[in-house]
Amino acid sequence: RYSGAVQHLLFSTYYQFPKHISIYSLSLGIFGSSLPQSPAMGETNSFFSNKSAKIFVAGHRGLVGSAIVRKLQSLGFTNLLLRTHADLDLTRQSDVESFFADEKPHYVVLAAAKVGGIHANNTYPADFIAINLQIQTNVIDSSYRHGVNKILFLGSSCIYPKFAPQPIPENALLSGPLEPTNEWYAVAKIAGIKMCQAYRIQHGFDAISAMPTNLYGPNDNFHPENSHVLPALMRRFHKAKVEGAKEVVVWGTGSPLREFLHVDDLADAVVFLLGNYSGLEHVNVGSGKEVTIKELAELVKEVVGFEGELVWDTSKPDGTPRKLMDSSKLASLGWKAKISLKDGLIDTYKWYLENVKQ
């Protein structure tokens, strides 16, 4: 069953047509050659030639935004526009409008969002959908109206249906019901993708979207109550090592397959897309490599240096058996991930030791 009026809104248009016709292909049929065409590879590389271009990275303090800032700085970009929430409230349209009118950025990376786990999504559904829609609408619209050359909108793999085919291709979007535990956040992100597409179709605005897989790395969330599986394992193994514990118990059998991408690889992909992609469809960004939760736990245990026993509580649920993004489209453009999982874990643990209060 589809849950709620929001799901009905998303799927009402879809189910008026045969299931083999997607909204994306239908839009191409309606608009035909009037759609703005993607430039050939290399035509957008002017992005790399102007290192003094103003680049607004929205959400620069988060896991993703901070990595993008590091990447841009390493490439010699010298004119980054960075604002904290206290400096610029992206949910306030008048404030965003004034910022764009005053600063006139050339490029925008929209990595700002209200995020949270299952409990937060269930407790504050209105906040998740309203705040994210406000941020996206304000930033994308102001970017268009103030002459931004290109905007890249960052989404999440949660946009895809709960029972999407594996690996998940881009055209799985809106092909089935969402995972109910985070549908409010997912609906907002889907709206962001569609807004970028709509502004490209109607205005010829160069708005693109990237959908990353599970991310990890410096600035990740290691909170004991709401962190994701990789940082949660790292924190637990570290705590066990420090306290001299004999074992660490992990839920399930360890058999589910997951994909992980170091956030510095994502930042590299974002910069690549800014310079090399101007298409209507969103682009998946993943490592293309799967690992079982058991293999992940053993690797984290090794990196942290915990010498006790790893125990699996098989009475607890495993969750989704497999979740992998199909990133073949990005690979065909010429990009692939570079950081191995072990190297990424070593880097992340080093950051954890230096930055997280023990």
C-alpha cells in the first residue's frame, strides 16, 4: 500500500500511463527537440578554467559540503562563498534573494538539507518536508533568476522505491512506493530533482542533480543514538578497545550487502559533474563495490585495533538484503571512485581520534 497523500500525489500522474512509460521518457516525447540539449563532453569545462569564479557551497559545514570545499580548495578555487545558518537562513526567501542579488555567484552546490534518522522522520515529518522544500525552492529559484551558470543539487539514494531493482538505475525513480521510514525526506529530495528538471525544460537553466550512495568520512555523525552503520561500528569498536571489552555484539547475521563511498570521492565526482555534465536526468554516484555487513565490521575492527571477539546476534533483524546503486552512467562519462574502503576507513578513524570527544 502507498502511504499517505504525498505518495498519492507522486504516483497519481505515473499510474495514468502504461508502466513501461516513465515520466522522464514521456516528457521527452511531449517536448521533443525543444528540450535543452546536453552539451558534448568537454564543452562545460570552462568551469575548470576560471579559478576565481564565485562558487556558493550551501551546507559547507556538513559531511558532504565540507568535503566539496576541501576539493575545490585543493584545485585552486579561491572565491568560495561560505555561509553558516546564522549568517544565512536558507529557509527565508527574502534572505536568500538578498544574498544572491549581492554576491551573484557563478556556480552553486546545494548540499544543505535537514537530515535525520528514522525516529526524527517519524516525529517531525512536517519539518523534514517543509524545511527541505523551502531550502531547495529558494536556492534553485534564486540561482536561476540571478544568472548562476550552473547549480548542482545533491540528493540521496533514499529517493528510490523500497523494492527497486538491484543495482538501482536512475530510471527506477517514481517506479514504486518509497521506504515509509524516511518518505518525508525522500519526497522533498525527489521534488528537488524535478525542480531542476523543470527549470531546465522551461528556462534552459543548467541545473543538474547527483544522487550519492551511503557516504562516510571526515565530519560524519558518530552520535550513539542516530549514526549510520559505518560510523556506529567505528564508535563501538573504539569504545570497546578503550574500555578493554572482550566482545562487541552486532545485530543480525552480517549477510546484507551494502555499498559505501568515501565523501572525498563524492566531492571529486561533484566537481567532475560541474565540469562535464549538463543533462536532464539525475546521476547516481557510487563506488560500484559491495561489501557484506560482516566484512565491513571485520574491517572496521581491524582498522580500530579491537582485539576482542565480534559476536552476531542473529535473533535481531538484518534489514534490506541488498542495496547498490547503478553508477554505470557516471562511469560512461569518465569518472570512477578511487578510495578503497580500507584506506577510507583508516582516514576516517584518524579524523575520529583527532576530532570526536572521547
